[in-house]
Amino acid sequence: MIPETLKRGNSTRGALSRERDVREAYSAHSGELYGFAVRSLGDAGLAEEAVQETFVRAWRAGERFDPKIGSLRTWLFAILRNVVIDLGRARAVRPGVAEGGIEPSVEPLEEALLSWQVEEAMRRLGEDHRRVIVETYYRGRPYAEVAEELGVPEGTIKSRVYYGLRALRVVLEEMGYED
Amino acid sequence: MKTRNDCRDWRELLGVYALGQLEGDERAGLEAHLDGCAHCRAELALLEPVARMLPHADPERFESAPQPPPELGARIVAKIAGERQQVEKLRHRRRLFGGFALGGATAALAAAVLAIFVLGGGGGGQPEQHVKFTAVPEGINIYASLEPHAYGTEIRMYVHGVASGTLCTVALRGPGGAAYPAGTFRYRVGDDSEAVLSSALDLSRTRAVVVRAGNKTFVAPVGRAPIAAITQDQEEPT
């Protein structure tokens, strides 16, 4: 008799059932997951722990993943979010560590997620667009000065800011951002 | 300054405007245009939430993202493989005892993952063997799994249904019938744990597991049959 589970070998459910699936999911998403974990936990060691725990939990709950509901990436991020909350809580109760700064409550985590999203989106932006936004917005430099430095008309810098924000929105949407 | 009659010219100022950095005539001109241009208002509505997100980011982090250490992936796969083995043991016992010996949560875990690990068995490494004891009377359950090691064989034992406190002595028997002691344990009512024992006999040379529980002796032949064939015999009736 063939076990029921083997008959369903080609099923799309059970996203991380096999080691190969885990490896594939890891190579596709670990960079982002790790980046967010570092951003929210502020510690590389804890971030590794968080990413590991995320994949283990995803494997345990693999049968519950349904691609019709959302992407694997979204699902992994949802798990990581919970893991980060758990690790933040665990750290908060350890004396001497909590004072250093990780808030265990949910609000700073949302803030960290937002920060990470914008930073990741900026990293994916084209160099021209990123540069004008950094120089004019973050560094507060005059448009004329930036234009001269880059050797283009001031109007071009202004339009680049527009196209840059447009592109940033597209990247954020690709990453799951919604208004 | 060039004249801005074209909607597109105004639109290209929307980014600077959304960042709150448009000043003077340009600002006044754009605002007048926005009053009469639904298209540019809609465009601005797309940019404003993005502009509001910018203060949350740290520009020092735009250059490079932190990368996970190269060995993390392998560590995760290894951890999952280890957990899969544990689940397999649980599941095996659950099959043998119909879930009797397992707490609800553990049984649920075993059931939930039951579907998962069967496909993942190709992970390499030497598998443990589950053995079946012959001539076990009604009411007694006895189970062992054997795992090969460099030092010999690890034996995980579980006995249920004999009198509480019964001394159980375990040995492996080699090809010539020689016994290699593996140790002793006691069964206690309500104890759900496995006894972990070891014997110096290589699993490849092991022909039988012999358990003496009180005045009864149970023997499980150790063959080279694949695990699938063994578990198949023990399929619960449907």
C-alpha cells in the first residue's frame, strides 16, 4: 500500500515539505528575512537565530501554507514577525540586556519593519534616482548645488526626484506595500 | 524659467512638492495647476504616502544590506532534518500504540507533520531501524528503534503494560548468538519516556534485540528489510 502522502507528491501544498523546498525558499528569501531581522533586533547573532526559527516553524507548519492566500515570502515574513516579537520578549526579561534598547512591544517592530522596507526599496532603486533623493531630501542640499555637481540642469534634478519617488513606489508595491 | 503649459512639466515637479521642498513661483504655479488637473492630483496622491515613509529610513543603510553568514542555510537544513527524525520516532510510536502513549499536543504535532517527512526521507545518513517484537502477549506493548553509531548501536526502548517497577534488561545478539549487553531500565506506570541504551555491537552485525522484562523474554529479529516493509506490516486496520 502506498502511503497517502506519497500519492500527493506533486501537490503544491506543503510549501516546505522537502529539504529541497527549504533550500529553495532559503536561497530566495533569506537575504531579505535576515536584513529585516538585523534591522529589528539590532544584533547579527539574534537575527540568525530568528531566521533559523522562521524556517523551522515554516517547515513544521508547511501543510498550512496555501499559495492561494498569499506568497511564500509574505508567509515567511509573517512568521518572522512573530519570531522577532518572541525574541524581543525573551530578551526583555533577561536582566541587563533589555536596558540596551530592544523594545519588546509591537509598535517599535512596526517601525522597524517600515524602516527596513524603505531602506530595502531604496537599495533596489536605480543609482540616479537614489542619489538625487539622498542628496536633496536626506542631506538637504540645494537643488542647484546638486545639479552643478552632477552636471545636469536643475530641472532634471527635480524631475529625477519625481521619477525616483514613482520608482520607489513601484518597488514598495513589489515588496507588498499597499496604501 | 521655461513656461510650463504642458501638464507633464508640472507633473515632474510633483516629487519635489511631495517632499515639501518646492518654493516660490513654482509652488504657486503648481498648486494653481493642481486645482484644475485631476490627473496631477491623482498622481500626487500616489507620491505622498511614499514621501511620508522616507523619514523612517536611515540613509546610511542604503548602500548595502547585511548578508546572512554563508553556513546559515546548511545549519537550518540540518536542524530540520534532525527534527524530522524526532517526529518520525513519535509517529512510529503513535502508530504502534494508537496515540495512547502520547499527550494530545504531541499527537497533534506528530499527525500534523506525518504528511511532511515521508517525502523528505532522502536526506542521506544512515537511517535508524525500527524492530518488531514477536509473540508479545495482549496488553503489552514493546517497541525499539536502533541507530548505528561508531561505538556500536543506540537502542531506544519503550515498554508498556508490564507491572510498574519491572526491571527490563536489554541485549543485542550477534551473528553467532553472542549477547552484547545494552543495559537495564525500569518501566514505571505513567512514564512516557523512552529508555536510551547502547551496546558495543555494530548494527550491521546485530541479528536480534532481546529484552527480559521480569520473568518474560521478548525477542525482535533485526533484518535488513527496509523500514517501509516493517511499518507496512503494522499499518493500522482501516
